[in-house]
Amino acid sequence: MNTTDRRSEERHDTDGELRLSLDDPMPQEITGTLLDYSRNGFRALHHCAELHAGQIVQFQHLIASGTARVIWNRILPELVESGFLVVQAA
């Protein structure tokens, strides 16, 4: 098993509030917790199992705001963990 971290950017751990908004398939506001961030992405916990890879969201957290694409989701028993790629920073 290869456990090498293949991330190309340094990650910074954090614990702050995250707000997501999306219009597709219908307008929705989601709150969650920012787990870590890098120059071009971030990882968060939230309760919205309907988010799917490829979906575009507006985001706002302590470090930045803008538009991001959902890259992956991990459905956990109580929460959803998602990774996001920043498409455009505000």
C-alpha cells in the first residue's frame, strides 16, 4: 500500500465556519466546517449528501471566498467530507 502524500500544495489545518451556496438543481445554503486549505483548494465537513463531484458552489470562509468546484465527497455516518478546487477567488 502506497501511503505517500501526492498533494502538490502545502495544506494548512484550520477549524472555522464555512458557508456554501449553490443554484443547481435549486438554490440552497449550506454551512459546515473548514478542515484545511491550500492555495487552490480546501476540504470541509457538512451535512449535504446531495453535493456531487463537478458541482459549482459559491464559498466563504475565514481565509477566502469565491467560486469552487466539488472534486470529491466521502459520505460518513453523520457528516459528509468534501474536497473543493477553487475556480475563482473573490
